[in-house]
Amino acid sequence: MKTALWLYLFLFLAFFDLHAQYPILTPFAISLGAGPAFIGWMMGMYSLTHLPGNLLAGVLVDRNGSRRYIVFALTAAGVILLLQAHAQLPWHLLLLRAASGFALAFLSPACMTLLASLSSDPATQGKYMSGHGIIHTLASVVSPAAGAFIVAKAGYSGTFSTLGWLLIFTGVMAFFSVPKHSPGLALQKPALPLLQEQPELPVTSGPPVSRRYYLLPFFVSCSQGVLFFELPLSQGANGIISTGILLSLLSLGALLTLSLFFLNRLAPSIRIAAALLGMAVCFFSLAAFRSIPAGIILFILGAAKGVLFPAMASLFISLGGAGRMGRTFSLQSIAMSLGAFAGPVAAGQLREYVSPYFIAFVLLMTAILLLPPGGSGKLASYRPGLNSHAA
């Protein structure tokens, strides 16, 4: 449990640093002379380099353990932020964001692998993973507003330096507190001979997941990228604090619905369709109804996100079946990374012709069409509570 608490602390600080930059990066890029199109590339570049980092991290963490990659990710990201504090040209910021995306790609896989290895009990592992999600959400609630207030007091350079030294200090703590070897591996090794004695068990079940379903996380991630691009830009350089507060309201809405565990009793198709429709209406309101306070819309948007992501995980569990979970979630992660890259880039290119919020609205309405029919297939019979007991 002590190791889990340390990991939660490292994840909180890392997510805090990441989300604290959201209201800052766009005004900072504008101050360096960047235009909307360039800002879209800058925002998307982080996700683009995050993708190969995730793929490489999965192999290296399994081979060498988590500790060195946790320390590397935290320390390298901190050094990059110190360099970012002295950026003078827009392309400096572009390169540093690309490097940051690659470095931090190692952190979450390494921490989640170590968390999973702390126990061989599936229920305990599930609790550890739930803690990871809660920590991420809590960090995203407080960090945007905190980052905005820090930059109002210390300026861009002071803010990036503060965040950078915080990450470096966290990396030093990880070096001394994270165990060199995963403690749960010893508990899992005795089970290996039992698995080897049963070669007749099937490795996979059911057909592969249709590629069209991966467009769902792609479009959702695109819409998020559009929001993170357009919201700071529409607030202007003088609206950093208001942007931070709005992003915190977004995360607060997600935290509210994530805590409503009874929603998991509903079928994934119902939750996904309702959440996508709610998010689409919110983006349409941001584009067309400027009289509605943005804080209210973003809180509702966050609440819809809190319903969507657990339901989307249930969707891919039901579609993937036993033996395909690793590949299924790996492809889902790739789709989301590509969407997080494509959304800001497209918004930056098309902003002069159409509201980026309307682009997000169209993407989410298209995503609804990709859902499987509610009364067909494995999805219709999947209920998280019932299936877990049946297993």
C-alpha cells in the first residue's frame, strides 16, 4: 500500500503539471508570434509523439521493470519544462512539446504496470486502477485554475520553471521510494505452471473488433482536442485565469458523474449514446448560443465525459472478448492519440471558415452513428455487474 500511495503522488504531480499548462500554452504561443494554425500543430504534436512513446514503453517496461522509466519520465519532462521557460520562437515550443509528449508517454504505463503488480488479487488490482482514475481526475480539477493563477503572479517563464523543478523533485523522490523490483511478481509466478498445464484453453474468443468501432474514440478524442485548442484561444491572452477556471469546471463535472456508480448498471450503448448526444449539444451551444454562460456548458460537458469513458471501456470489453483485451485497448489508445493530434490541427486550419466547436459537434454526432444496434450482439447482453458475477 505504501508503494501505491507513492505512485499516486507521482501521478498526481505529473497530471497536475500537464493540465496546469492547458490554459497557458496558447497565450504563451501567441506571445511568441504563433498563429492559430501553428498552435493547432503545437497542441497536436504532444499526442503524436505520445503514441510511439506508449508503444515503446509497453515493451521496455515489461522487459526492464517500471522504476527506471518512472524516474526518466518525471525528470526528463521537468528538464524540458525548464527549457520551455526560455523559448524564444514558436518552433522552439513545438519541438519542446514534441519531446515532452514522448518523455511522459513512459510514465502512465510504468505506474499502471507497477500498480497491477502490487497484488495478484483481481479485486485489489481493480481498486488500484480505480485510484489511478480518481487521481487523474482530481489533478485535472485543481490544476488548470492553479496554473492560471501561477502565471498571473509569476509570468510564463516563472510558471514553467516552477512546474519543471516540481517534476524534477518528484523524479528524485521516485528514485528513492519506488522499489527496483515489482513486489507482486513473486506472487504471480506460482500460477505460471498451472497455465502451462492447460494448453487446451482457447487464446481468443469471438471475431476481431470491427475497425469502425475505433472511430468512436478517435472522434471523441478529436472533439477534446478541439476544445483544448479553441477555449484558450477564444478567451484571449488576458483570459488565462478564466480559461483555467472553465477547464477546472469541466473536470469537476466529470468527477461528479464518475462518482455515480449506479450508472454502471445501465447498458453501455445507452450510456454512450446519451453522453455523446449531451457532449454534441454542449459543443453546439458553445458555437451558436454565446448568451449561455460557458461555465455551465463546460460543467455539463464534463459530466457527459464522466459517463462516456467508463461506458466506452465497457463497450470494448464486450466487443473484444477474452484473449483480445490487450490488442483491443492498445488500438483504442492509438485511436485516441491520433484523434488528440488531428483535432487541434484541423481546428487550426479551418478556424477562419467555421467554428471549431461546430466541427466537434459534427464529429460527435457522427460517432453516435458508429454505435452497434442496442438490441444486438454481445453489447446488448453485457451488464457489468451480471457479467462480473458470471465470470
